[in-house]
Amino acid sequence: MAQQPRVPTAADLAAQTPEEFWEGLYRQRADDAAVWASRVNPLLVEVAGESAPGAALDLGCGTGGDTLWLARRGWRVTAVDIAPTAVERVAALGRAEGLCALITAESHNLARTFPSGEFDLVSAQYFHTPYELPRASILRAAAEALRPGGRLLVVDHASIAPWSWNQDHDTRFPTPREIYEELALPATEWVLERAEAPRREATGPDGSTATVTDHVTLIRRASAQPGP
Ligand SMILES: C[S@@+](CC[C@H](N)C(=O)[O-])C[C@H]1O[C@@H](n2cnc3c(N)ncnc32)[C@H](O)[C@@H]1O
């Protein structure tokens, strides 16, 4: 069973850059095979499972469960994370499964740089960090990187699980509509397709279970209009 990382204190956070913090977290877990690519996020399965494979971008790919799941189904995936250890490990897992032609793994601090390319699906699953992050501008760049007809799926925590680092029960989680509106995308081209708050049974890193709520924001870029 994967061991739960220690909850970071304010002093831990202040003493490190975001790169150092996330890299340190993944290095602590580098030898724990149970952690890596072990789980795909259920809402990605629900959304991507209904489409033909194309080009996907996994923002904040972490331990790679989503990237590997997509690549096994024929998607060409660009997997991006701030932590080089995570990125290297996801690339290695892809090679081990003979999927290296389908996976491009890149280290980016998305606050500064964004991967190149055009995508049929961009997925940001629990793209949360305890550091300042210009999330709206990153997600806007993601929406602009969609091909016509492509979709941006943003899945966020909307409740506090017993294993969450944040145990502030007064936390207000932005709604899917607020997330969409914050991107300030022209509604003629980027349409809010799903704005939901489903509940599900989740398993924490220590193996315990709890009912949690997610916020699901699914935005579709309009298909290209046929020429005259
Ligand atoms: C809560 S984890 C979610 C990981 C994965 N998507 C999942 O569902 O398990 C957030 C991820 O975002 C990455 N991350 C945090 N800040 C980032 C940034 N500025 N640029 C790129 N990745 C970042 C972290 O390294 C971490 O892997």
C-alpha cells in the first residue's frame, strides 16, 4: 500500500520553490511501485472513453495513471508536470509498455511555460498546488490549444477528504461555472458542456475510503465551420 506523504507545514512550503517542493515529494515516492501509474481518474475514463483517440495533453500528470491509460487506448499524449522525477518516471513506464511512440513527457512549470501543440483533449485532473498559480491563464492557454471540436476537462476537489492536506472546512471551492467564466473565453467558440458536482467513493493513500465531491468543468471548442 502506498505510504501517505507527510502533510506539508507552512514552514516547509516557505522554505522551497514549487519545483523543489513537488520534486521532493515525487522523489520520496520514487521507489514505491504501487504509487506510479496505478490509478486512472474516473472522470477521465468517463469523458475520454466515449471519444476516438487523438492528441491529448495531461496537465500536472503526477504519477501518470491518466497518461498511461490514454496511451494504452491509442491516444498520443503529452504529459506535463513541474517535477522532473514524475515526468521521467511516466516516460519510463511508457517505454516499459512499448508506448514510447505515443507519450511525450515534458517538465514545465506551467506558470512560466506551456507545451506546444494542438490537442483533441486537454485534461487537468486535480491540478492543485499549495503555491500561487495563475490557474485561469494556464487553463485559458489549454482551451486555446484545443483543435476545433476538442475538449478541456477540468476536475477539481470540491470537498475535504480525511486525507486532504487542506483540513479547513470553511474552504470555498469555485463552481464549474465560475471556473469557466474566469477563463473569459468567447462563448461563441468555447462552450460549457458539463458543469457538475458528482459524489464518489474515493480511496486515500492510506487505503481508507470516504465519499468526496468533485467539480467537473467540461469545455468544448466549437467545430470549424465548413467553408462557403
Ligand atoms: C494534486 S496533484 C494531481 C496529479 C494528477 N493529475 C492526479 O490526478 O493524480 C497536482 C500535480 O500538479 C503538478 N504541478 C503543481 N504545480 C505545477 C506547475 N506550476 N506546473 C506544472 N505542474 C504542476 C504537481 O507536481 C502534481 O503532480
